[in-house]
Amino acid sequence: MTSPDLRDPALRDPALDAPTAGAATRLRFAAVRSRLRLPSAYRRPMAIVGFTIIALWFIVAIFVPWIAPFDPLAQQFDRLQPPGPVNWFGTDSLGRDVLSRTLYGARISLPLALILVVASAIIGSVLGAIAGYFGRAVDEVIMRVADLVFAFPTIILAMIVTAALGPSLTNAVIALLFVSWPSYARVMRSMVLGARSREYVVAGRLLGFSPFRSLQRDILPNVAAPVLVLATLDFGNAILLLSGLSFLGLGATPPTPEWGAMVADGVQNFSDWWLAAFPGLAIFTVVVAFNLVGDALRDSLDPRTAGAVQGVKI
Amino acid sequence: MKLPTRPARVTALVAIGLASVLAVSACTDNSVSTSSTGAADKTLVIDKSFDLKTSDPARAFELTGSIVDKAIYETVLDFNGSDVTKVVPGIATFEENADNTVLTLTMDGTHTFSDGTPVTADDIVFSLQRVQGIAGNPSFLLDGVTVAKVDDKTITLTSATSNPALPFILPNPSLGIVNSKVLKANGGTTGADDAAEAFLNTTSAGSGPYQLESYDVTTKVAFALNPNYAGTKPAYSRVVLENVEGPTQKINVQAGSAQVALDLNADQVQGMDSSVKVLKNASPYLIYSWYNQDPAVGAGVTDNADFVKAVRQGIDYSKLLSIAGEGSTQPGGMVPSMFLGAITSDPANVFDLTAAKASLAASGYSGEPVTFSYPNDITVNGLQMQTLAEAIQSQLKDVGITLTLAPSPISTFLDAFRAGKLQSGIMYWGPDYPDPADYLVFNPGESLGLRAGWAAGSDATVTAAADAASAASGDDARKTAYEAWQNAANATGPFIPVIQPGQYAVTTSEISTLDLNPVWTVDIADIK
């Protein structure tokens, strides 16, 4: 059966031939709405939950002096009081308000995790791009160093570096930077290896582009998405690693209200469950939220992986 | 094979079930024995977190090793209960010469080993020389001491220099007397070639109230009565010392599966139900704060006398005691409260915020950060050093002093501390023996003094007071001299005695007597 010929005037809808002013407005609105609408990957309930939690924590981190009920360092209450009307999350072994300390903890963990992820993504990507683009000896040297770092368990290597530099949050970030750049370098190298022989890159080179310009103009825009996905998924991991180092006494120095250090305090006073439960819950929510957002980002930027993960045929 | 009929199968199942229940009951022998009321077969179960390495007294210098050796071996001199200020006779009585260089031991001849042979002067000489010859952890206790037999009842211990602390050292369980004949037959010597440790870890060769029944460094040590013990027969015929961690000890003692728990901290003993008894004592461990006197390290801050005075007056000791829990105490000086020569308080170490601010103003301190170091992986009797450091930081902030906390693992910390490179901080000192002479290291030019940059000759008053204390003879004279030394050190020294944490023993209601002792923690033969 053949489809009706829409060129036949007798079969056309008159409204289509003479659109009214109202219909035109509706179309314009629809176009604007379509431009503003988030891709479907971001509109899944889990992604919205993730975005909301992250937004809330960033609001807390920015406005915590106005939100926190008490000074997080003031030893002004009775020790080890369980959650109650004054201290909603109870008090710790020095009589400090656990709620205020948990909220202030966001000011430590979130910015440091952000710095860590951004810095390791930049360092790893640059080194990976250089290795992938230039190949040969440069590739060998960079990737063997990456293999060397990969050969050790992440947290053990970070502990060694922090122990050597001395316990502090700055040194913890340096140590984690040292152990986390190779994963970005590997991803970026494999992407650049695939892209460098594409026609548009070769054409650019034939036009006389320098390697730097070729990488910046032709390759980077086409390989950035996977690195961005990896960075988002890595954010939760960064928070866990920073908290882990503080838990082991190698990160935050007291009395800084850092979540990992607070959990470590709680472990020493196991029967006082509120000491570890609330900072632990804070770590949990942030890590889960970033993983949800990372998943959404991956689905949006890399539909093939999304299909593989979700079993959807594309 | 033909299956049994249905009633026969049921009977077989019931029989198997009963057999299983009986077998399980038989395995839990502690509860069965514990419930027994006959004095002759009562079993005592003690929970302790083990740091056990050996039961050989000449090699053991750990807390658990001391409990084990105190039960198996007798010493030439002894302490009564928890009082370590007065030495009492053990296997022998003692006399010292005027300058405290020769200590004469006279045996009463009534003590016998578990194999029935009498304890002789040769056994004492062999045992003490063996401690020296093996050169193990406790050998320093007899450094510079020559042990010699005079006759069958008399032994002399001759020290190279005046040694008034020796009678307080001799009750240490590491100086327990072993059966020399049995030991020599099993590889025992008085030199580094001694090979009797393995034998002593399976068979005890002592004259103490108990003998070894079974021994495992990781799980438990069981003791049976020594039928030939010369002293009062213990209340329990069998004792099991179990390796159990603190939180589980709490459950065990509340459930009655152990009668004594020895490793609970202040927070864990809170809220115990009324079925158990909590014994609270001050621990012999001293937590002190120091301020480096070396200008190169102190940077003109901690080496300033007025600054140290401001810290002394700025620490709220009563607040620290409330954090440490009941049983903890503030020592007046560096000698812990239960030792000879201890002072209960000193006006220099009293919290006075106004006076502290005045002293700080006089010091010329202008708010520069002071690095405050401490080991962050150490707890002393369950009290975290980190908790104390954070509390002191907060208290001194009110005075106007800015402390920057510098936590580090104990191994890293000790390297820098021993080198005298740390500006200030807190640390602890556990007694090697219960005598104030053990604390003379906190003097100018001595090992601990140098860690605080307190060089020899830098404080003539304190040095003179320390020399006088070291030379004093007789309990009264020594007590007075050590008190004067501590007062002098509190006035100008860099060390501030901060706190002695509490030490706790939790028992079931059936235990009526238990003494905590700073040297051997608990004498299990004295538990009733």
C-alpha cells in the first residue's frame, strides 16, 4: 500500500497551509521549551535526587555560618550527650555539637574533593593526550610511570605519601593526586590514539597546525566527554579516600571538623552511635549523589555505554 | 540397608539431640565450673586483652606476663595489695647498709617449689643472675648490681652506686625465683645461651600460689593450685585468664561468663548494671606536657619561663579530669600519686585564668602559633591523647595562646621527641618500677630532660634538689627530698604533670576482694 500523497491539495489540512497567530506562538514556546529542556538522561528520578542532594550540600557548604546552630569548635556542652532538643545530633567526647561539626564538614570535604578531581583530571588528561598523540618513547615513559602507580593499592600508596609528607589535608590532597591521575591518563591516551588518525585531524596537520593546536582544536572537543564522566564518578571516590586518610589520622588535623576524622572518633566510642553515624551518613549521601549524577552524565554523553549498562538496544 | 521404623527413627533423633546438647554443655566448662560453690573446685575467669609474649620471668616485661608470673613465681621481696609505698618480705627479708650500696637478703627457709623441693639461696642467685645474663627486656632492673651468695640463708646484692630504689625493684614479677635444678636440666643458664624459655612456657618451675595448667599466648592461660605453696591457700582452685577485647569483656562480665574484666575504659564502665562492681583507681601512667627550653626549638616562646607559667595556670585540670572519667587524678608533681614521695598538689599547677593571662602578658608572647605534638595512635588506659590535646588547645586559646596541633604516629613522634626537636606537646610515662627514682630522668641533662631541651647546668636549683633526692636514704628522708625536688621542678621546669587516667576493674558481685597494683595489675591469688 502506498502512503497518501500529501502534495495533493485535496488531502492537506487547511490549518497547516494557513497557520494562525496562536499556533505560531505555541510553536515558538515549544521551541524555547525544547531548548531549555534537559536531556532525558538528566530527567530520570535518580538523577534528579542526585542533583538535589549535591545542590543542598553545596548550599550548606556556602551558608554554613548562618545554618549551623553552634560553633563547631566550642567545647561548651556536656560530653557524649545523645541527640536531643538542643543538640539534634548529640555531642562528642569534648562536648562539641555534632550537627554543627557535620555541617561544617561540608566546607572541608566538598572543596577538597573538587580540587582533587579537577587537578587529577587536568594532569592525567594532559599527560595522557601527550602520550597518545606523540607515541613512541614519550608514550612509553608516561604510561610505564602510570603502570607503576597502578601497581600499588591506591589507599596504601596514598598513606605512604601522606606519612612521608606529614599528616595534613593539603598533603592528603597531594598524595591522592599522586595516585589518581593515571586513570585519567589511560582514558585520554586511548581516546587520542583513536582520534589522531581521523581525517579531520590529519587534514589539520596537513594545513600546518602545530601539535598543540591540533590537540586543542581537533582532538580535545571530541574526547573530553568520557573524561568528564570519569571525573564526576570519581568525585564520590575522592571524598571516600580523603575521609579514609583522615580516619587513619593522616588527613585533617584536629580540631578540624572533617567527616572521616569524626567517624574515627566515633569508632573509639562505639556505644555512642551518634558520633560516627551522622558524619557517616553525610559521606554516604554525597558519594551516592555524585554516583547518580555521574551515571546520568555518562548516559547523556556516551549513549553506547548507557545501552551496554542498561541492556538497551540502540 | 533397611531404614528403621518411624518410632525408632524418632528415638534415634532424640538421642542424637540429647547427645549434642550434652557435648556442647561439656565444652562450656567455664560456666559449669564457675557455678560450682565448693571452695575446693571453684574456677575464676579473668578477661584481659593480651600483650603476652612469654611466661619466662627473665624475659617477660609485659602487663599480661606480669599477671601470669606473679601467680606462678614468688619474689624475694613483695608489696601488700595495692600499696607500693612500703616493701614487705617475700621469700626473704632485707637490710640495707647506710649508703644504700649493699642490700642483704635473709631467707626464712619456709618456701617450696611446686615439685616439693625447698627454695634455696642458690635458686635466688641463679634466678637473678639469669635475668642479668639473658639481657632481655627486664634485665635493666638489675643494672650495676652484683648478686652473691653469702651462706645458705643469706644473699647480698651489691650496687656500684647508691641504689635506694632496689627494694622497690625486687618485687617485680620479672625477678621471680625459679627452680634452678629443674631449669638447668631443661637448658637454663645464667647467660645469653639460656634455652629454658620453651620449657617455662609449658611447665612452671616456681614456688607461687599457682602452677601452669595450660598456656597459649593468643587465647588463654589456665592455672591450677600449687599444692606445695607456703602461703595462704587462694580462694580459687583454678583460674583461667582469657584474651578478650574491651567491648566483649563488658558483655562477658555482665553476662557472668567472666568474673573479672580488666580492660574497660571510663566510658565503657558508665551505665553498667547493678549486677557488677566497678573498682576505680588512678593508673600509674603519668600524662605530662612539655615546653622545649632549647632556644633553637622553642623560638623564644616555649623557652620563656613566663610562657610556661602561663600554660601551667591556663590548663583547666578539673575539666581534663571530667573528660578522663572517674578514678583519674591530677598528680602534684611528676611522681604518680601512689608512689613514695608523691605530692598531692602544687600551687604552681592550679588553674587560674586571670593569673595565666598576666603571666602571658609578662612573657611578651604575641600570638605566634606554637606547635603542639602528640602521638595520635596512643590511648593510655582508654584515654586518647588526641582528646586531651584538643581540650588543652581549646583551654589555652582562652588564655590567648595559639596551639597548632601536630599529631603523628608514635614511631614518627618518638624519633623527633627523642632528638629534642619538638617545640611542645603531651606524652606519657609508665613506671619501670614503683619508686620515685624512676622519675629522675625528668631533670636537666637527663634523658627526658634533654627531650625538652633542658640541658645540664641550665637549672641549678632543680639539679641540686634532684641530687639531694637521689642521695637520700630511708623512706622518710627520701619522701621529703623527692617532694622538694618536685616543688622545685614545678616552679621553673619545662614539664607539667597533667593527669593520671583512671584504671578500672569490673567484677561480678561474687568477688569481694580485688586489689589493682601498679606493678602487676592484679594478683590473682588475692582475689576472693
